[in-house]
Amino acid sequence: MDEQVENLVEFGDFRLDLIQKILFRNSEPVALPPKVLDVLCLLVKRQGAIVSKTELMETVWADSFVEESNLTQSIYTLRRVLGKNTAGKDLIDTIPRRGYRLAVPINRTGNDAAVMGRRSSDKAVGSKYRRIALPVGIGLAAIVAVTLLGGYIYSNRRSQSASIEKVKFQKLTFTGDIAFPVISPDGQSFAYIRENAINLQDIATGSSIKLNIPGHDHFGNLQFSNEGESIFFRNEDSFDAAGDIFKVSRFGGPAKLIADRVWSTVGLSPDSRSLAFVRFYPKAGEWALLLKDLNSGIEQKLLARNLPYTIYRRGFPAWSPDGTRIAIIEQTPDQLNISRIVIVNSIDGQAETLSTPQFIQIEQVGWSPDSKRLLITGRENNRFFQLWDMDLRSSEIRPITNDLSIYRNLTISADGKTILACQNSIYSHIWTADASDLQNQKQITFGNLNRDGTSGLTWSPEGRIVYTTRITGNIDIWSITPGNGARNQLTENAGTKNENPFVTADGKYIYYESTRTGRQHIWRAGTDGSDPTQITFADNETDFFPVVSPDGNTLYYIQRTPKSNIIWRQSLADGKREMITQPGKLSPGRFLSISSDGRYLLFDDIKDDKKNDDSEIVIVDLLNGGEPRFVIIGTASAPVTISADGHFVDYYEHRPESSKFWRQPIDTPGERKLLFELPKIRIESFAWSRDGKTLALARGRSDNDAIVLTGF
């Protein structure tokens, strides 16, 4: 039999040449990095048998020393390219603690005439592409590393939507440090935040101006007025706090207060008479969609959701062009599909939920001019955010983009012909520093797409760092030994989110949040990830931020309820529990810390009327009781840790220009000490080692640039 035919195998819509290492989809060659192809070839050769991670690492990377994250990223890339079967499942299975296997029948081609006739053209194509496969693969890997910085990108998923091939991409900014880009109604310009200022840039020429707005130095959540002559902005750039909405001329100048205590970007009705926005009422545990009449100033609560349901506030309520409907994103307790699109009648508040089962997260939607389609930024399971087109009549959803970039902040020109989005590349790594020299920090985790520690990190007693990472889109827990870099994945195939790990003082267990059952609860596992066990079970609430007393007997955690968040104390011996905070009196939400000696519990208190960057934290003496102490700190960032003696707290403050790490005495508020500053770097989380001699911190950047899409 011809050697070329003998080594061509088929699976799904693909054919793979095992000798030349070329992958075809429907006779079209698919460019992949060489190591990714090596992983695929090994999985195919095993014909559905499990291949261990160790064997994959030792075979594919035998000539180099790399981390396990390289394998994880290669599997992620293959899943992106191969897609799913007709049942909606990935073609590559993860077998927990064992390895991977190809979950699709494999056929080795025969030597009959029909096969040879079909392959003859493939040989010609193959000879052409063999000469370019290696440089194409290397080039693709480089493109992935810089998050596709080219001017035009075309999708590989040709079979799903012919319109994808026509989409043109134009990158508009190249600094990587913009935020909240929004397109003007005429599609000729766009506004964005950079260096604590609103910038306005012409799309055709690239020329830009910085607006001078006296009395303001905090900007976020931009939106144009319908005629494009004014810009709305929120004067708080944190998503975890309320801010006030102001309106300013597109040329700058004095800003006018429009609405207060707003948690979202605003949506302006087509007739420019009403403003839609999201507000949170912490004491009542309620998220609400409000309409404000811009002539009378009267506010109307159009729709409300009680915790654990929320209205997503990182985007804006999107009005239909005829002004009769408003599209919002609702976050649900069901962590398997945590986002869904809700269409709200703008007159009576009646709501209709759209079916979008393929998305586990949705951030923003926009309407086509004829109100028949929605454009969506959404994320499938184990995928990053992409742009999608949804036909409201047929419910068909087609991809507009399909690559390894992350697309957010969707806005659309009034004629529907131009999309502006933020092309986003987020990375975060774990660093350590000696307490005596905090400026000298050493990086210990690496990777192009890693988001290490963004959802929590902690230390084990023996000096390992346990942290979260988002290599493949979902959030899992890993551990690493700082001295030799040895890493171990502790959760896998365990829901979309495993966050905020806490290692017990004896080093036996890790407590963490997990969504593996569909709702977020507290789980426990061995420090090697073994024997995962569910600890909390409330049917209608979500639980988060677990901490455990030093003796290992008591679990503390925050529970989100329909009325307000509550801190619970639960016995780990018999499961009995009691409230630490009373519903409606305090509103903990963004972190929960316990001192190393177990005496003090520390948490934040979110205020309904918060209007500045300060936060009020609450200190509870667990041993001596008494009334809680309240301390003001100068940041809205979390977490905050407390010393064993209860005399000071450590926290960080993030600004676009830098992140600052502070230590503040509790008894003398305002007299804080700057321990170190990181220019142009964002701190995501931190933790002190058990002996207090080493600081671990998750630090990185979120590179954001504006991109326009036309021809979709």
C-alpha cells in the first residue's frame, strides 16, 4: 500500500498525515504549531486509548524543559481547532489524574481506487503545504503569543459561517493600556480611557485628542449620546463600587451630573429622553435596572433581581432601535451557564429570557438597526470571549470571530455596519519577595495566556503556593513549590470555576469554592487534590471565601442570599452553623480573612451610598466577642489581610499608572506606609507565608487595544 495513504487517518471532518504531520479539514490544510501537531499525532496513534500527561510531556518535549502548562495550552489549542461532535462534546477527553484521549472513531484509509482518487489531490496540496507547514506553525505560535496583533484576521471555522471570511479587522490603538472603548453613532470616531483621561480618536486618520474635564480624574464606563456630541462617563473605574454618571461635551469642558450610585455603563433611549442603568442595593441584596427621565429627573425601577441572581454591570443596558425593549445580561446561580440574555419591555418591565445554551458567559449585546439580530460578546465552555451574531427569529447563533484573542466592550455604529471591540490579552503570574526586600521580586510561574492567582492564592505550611489559574478558560487550582518550580494541578473537569483556596494550618486540606455541581459551594480536598468533598449544600444560595480556624474545627464563609450576604460559622465536626453577621446590618462581599492565630475575622462592608475610593472594613474579635470595629482604608481593591496581633492591615491600591502595596495601622487610620509600588502593573491578589517572611503576589497586565470590524 502506498506509504502516504497508509499514514493518512480520518476522524470527524479531519484527515491527518502522520508522517508529514499535516492536518486537513475538508481537504483544506490547517496550520498548527509543531508541538501541538506532535500532541495530536500521539493521541491519534493511540486510537482512543488514554495517553498520560507524563508520556505526552516526555515524548513531545523530550528535547527541552518546559512546564505542564505547555501541554495544557496545546490541548486547549487542539480543542479550539477540532471543535465539538454532534452531541456538543469536545473531541479530546480529559481523564482526571490519568491523561487525555481522542474521543472520536479513527479510520486508517484503504488503498481502493476511490480512496486513491480522493487522496491524489491531497498529495498535491500536501506537497505544497509541507514546505510551509513549519514556518506557518511557528508564525501562528508567535501570533498567539502576542494575541494576534496583525491588521487583518480571518477565521478558520469556514464551514459554520461564510460571512466570517468577509470580516475585516482594523486595529486602532497599539499601546495596550486603553479601557472602555466606545464607537460614535456615525462610526467615524471612538472614545476611550487612557492615562486617567478621556481620549477621542478619528478612525480614518488615527488622530486623537485628550479631553480636558476640570475637577475629574477618574473615568470609566463611557457611552456616546445619540447625536454623538456628548459623552457620558462614570467617575469610578472599579466594577466593585458605585459611581456617579456625568455628561460632557465631546470637546471637553465642564461635566454635568446626570445620575448617582450607578454600577454600570448607561444606555440612552433612542429618543434621548431616558437613561437606563444598573444599581445595587447591598442592604436589600437587590440588583435593579432603572430608567431615569432626563427631563423630570424621576427614576423608575423597571426590573429587579434578588441575590443570588444579579444583573451584569460590566456592560450597559442596550435599547432596541425602536425604543420598546432593553437587553440586559442576567447572572444566575447556575454556574454551568451563568449568563443569559433578558429582553425587558421598556414600558411595563415584562421580561423574556433568550435561550443561549452554548454560552456559559455573556458580557454585552447590541442590536442590529432592524431589531432582528443581536450582536453578542460571549464565551463557550473552555473558550475565551468571542463575537457572535444571533438571529432573533430563528435563534441561530453564528460566530463573527473565532481565534485566540479575547473580545470585549462591544459597541455598534448606528447603521450597524461597524463593530468596535476591545481586543484583550490578560495575563498574570505568581511572584515572590522576601519580607526584608519587597522591591526585589522573583517570578515563579510563566505562560502567555495564564491568569495565575487572579481568583486567589495562599500558602501551605510546608511552603508551597496554592493558587488559581485560567489557562484554558475555566478556573482551576494548582500548586507550585517556589524553590524548584514543581507544579501540580489540583482540580480538573470540576465545573467552570474553582476559586479562593485556603490551606488548613496542619497542611492536610484545601477548602475552596467550586461550581462542579452547577451551583457555587464550598468544597474540601487533600492538598494533592485527592478526595474532593462537598461541605456546604444550600439549595438556593451560593457560598464563597472559605477560611478555617487554626485548630481545623471551624469553617467561616460568606453566603449570598436573596436579602443580603451573611457570614456563617460552621462546625467541621457535626456541620452545625450560626450567623456571624445579621442580614441587612452588614453587607460583606469582596473578601474574608482570618488572622494567623484565629482571633480576628476581617471583611468588607459594601455601602448603598458609597461615593469614593475608600472602603470600610470590619474586624470581629472571635475570642473576646464585643462590638465589631470599623476601619476606613484607602482602596476598593480586595483582599485585605490582618496581622496576628490585630494591629495593622495590608492591602493594595490599583490605578492605571501603578499598583501600590500599603500597610496601615488599625488604631491610627490614615497613617499608612507604602511598602512598594509597581508601575504599569496590576496586582490581582497576595498572601503572606505562614512565618511571615515571604510575600506571594499575583501580578500582571491586561493589555487592551481597540479594534473595528466591518463586512460582517
